[in-house]
Amino acid sequence: MATITANIALNNDAASTAVSVSQQMDLYKAGGTEGMDTMTSVSKVLTSTDQVDLITAASVSGTHHYVYISNASTVSTEYINVGIGNEGGGTPTDTEEIGRLYGGDWMFIPWTADTNEDIIITPSVATKMTVEYIVFS
């Protein structure tokens, strides 16, 4: 059986009391103990500020996934808005924003790929911006 393990470590010395958190989890298929066994990795170069369907629910099998998204830009002021909702097509549609990733930022989220719940992104600039993502299923 395949095993995909996610790890994260957060350290903070900005507060008067230092905080350190470290977590690890194995990624399982929905409602069970069978490990996820599929990984899809993509890198996209965006050249407009149009809304883009980064990952469509129709492009993955099953409904339970984990998604890693990274804004690979080296310009700290360039960002992408990340949302979940209906398909894009150049202009905003019925989406709910879940975060903004500036250059070098990343996110790791669980995702239920139901109908009309695509992962949508909107870049802040029309210059070449690289976005990378991995879907674990």
C-alpha cells in the first residue's frame, strides 16, 4: 500500500514566548485506512490577470484530495488569489476566496472535488507568473 505523509513545522520567535509546532499525518482516501496512491504535479505559467481554472473537479477521480499550491514568483508583491467555485473563463464567477499567495507563498489544503467546486486562481499581474500545484488522490 502506498503511503503519502505530510509534515509541517512552524517556529515563531516574534512573540514574547517562543512557539514551535510540528505535525505529521498520513494521507488516506476518504473514510478509510487505504493510503492515497496518486499524485499529479503541474507547473503553469500565467500571462494575464484573467481568472483561471487551476484544477477542475472533472479532471480528478474521486472527491477527496489534498492540494499543494505554490506561487513560484520571486517578486514579493506579485500574488494570486485562490478560490473555490464555478468554472472561470476570464472574469470572476461564483467563487469563494480562500487565500492570497504572494511570491514564495504556498498552501496545503484538503479539497472535496464536487461539481462546481473547481480551484480557481486570479493573478495580480499580466507578466509571466509561475504557479505550481500537486494533487494527492
